[in-house]
Amino acid sequence: MSSQELVTLNVGGKIFTTRFSTIKQFPASRLTRMLDGRDREFKMDGGQIFVDRDGVLFSFILDFLRTQRHIPTDFSDYLMLQREALFYEFDPLVDLLNQELLLQPRPALVEVHFLSRNTLAFFRVFGSCSRTIEMLTGRITVFIEQPSPPTWSSNSCPPQMTLLPLPPQRPSYHDLVFQCGLDHTDNQTRVRYVSIKPDNQKLANGTNVLSLLIDTLLMEGFHLVSTRTVSSEDKAECYSFERIKRPEALAMSKAVKSEAAIMPQQSQKKKCFFFFCSRE
């Protein structure tokens, strides 16, 4: 292979050697203008072109130029890589990173606040995503004991108790509250039960309800991030959860020649298709 077919770049002290053809496949890029001598800011010195930029990030750019296939799934510095791609004027890579930044989902956060006081257990659930709170609201039902209306045949018998189903309270779009246990109000003792679909058991014990609520969040893909005790006297605890869906791959492939033959009016244009695959 002739040395004229190769180019050596010194980017931030890191040495890279590649083919001229690898760089020149993007003729509008600044790197191509460097090789052609059209960018006077950069000159060949000792057989190398020195570029005072981040060499580590340039390695990802060069891999993209060589394969045009993907960005590593464990890569996270998209903004910094986009800054370098803008400097070298690699528009397809800039567009790819724009797509990644737009489609990269934000983590969903949930906090479960649990307070056990006397015979009652209090729950407050905060969620960064209102859809999570709506999902839990649809699954959680609070049942409150209430005496049945007396009938003529039951005047001499103790009142029958029925369970009144109620949804959890929604102070805002991002939280819900509910209680379970023995409720002593108005000189009466009533039991508050909590049921969570699809389990559907009616539970009055706060610890059991907490365990079922945590299981529900884990089944929805959340991960327990941290736990902390807010107050040891009242047994006030906080459980933090997080759910992240990371992209599995972000890839670019060129259009095949047969597609160019089908659409001859676009045959002179270089077409690129972007694909985004996400892990559920």
C-alpha cells in the first residue's frame, strides 16, 4: 500500500493513521479540507497533521467514519462528541447525535414514603412521571369498613359491616396517598384494607402492603436505588426507585444500490437512513 494512500493525524497528542478514502467519503467535512490543503489553519508537519482537539473523542469519530454503523451502547458523552463532530463538520454524525439526544429517555423516579404510627400505616408515593402514578392509582384500591343499613329483621343483631371501595387520594398529578390499618375516629373502630392488582388481596397490615407495593414497582421495571429512615420513633421510611430504558444501539447504514435504481431521481444524492433500537 502506498504511503500516499494513508494519512496520519495527531489529535491532542494521540496518533491516528487511516486511509485518505475513509476521510474523503465526506467531502464537505472540514477534515477533508485539511487533507486537500484548503483549510489553512492546519498544515502537514513531519508527515502528520496536528489537530489541537480531544484525541479520545476523535477515536469515536474515526470509528464512525470507518464503519458508519453504530455508537457504542455504553457511550454517554453525546454532547461532547457532538461538539467535536460540529468542529469537523461531519453533518451525518451530528444528525445522528441529535437523534440520540432527542430520543434518549429520561429516567423515571419514584419515592415511597411509609409511616407507621400506632395502628395506622400511611403511604405517600411521589413519581417524576405522572403515568406511573396513574398506573398505581388504577391498581390500588382502599376498602373502608362501614356498617350496613339496619333492616327490620336485624334490629336486635349487631350491625353488619360492608367494605366501601375507594381510590387513593391524588393531591397532585405526581403523587398519591392512602392508609391502611385500624382507624379510630368518631368513637368507632374501622379497618382500612388496601388491595393492589393483580394480587387483589385485601391487606390491613402496613408492612405487608409496603412489601406488595415494592413488588409491584419491581415488576414494572423499577430498581430500588436507596432506602433511608426518616424517623426511627414513628418508623418513617423512604424508598427510592429508578427505571431507565437505555438505547441498545444507534446505527446508520447507507441505502443499497437497488433502492437508488428504484428512485433514479435521487440517485445523485447520498442517502443515509437512521435506525434507533431501544431495549424495553
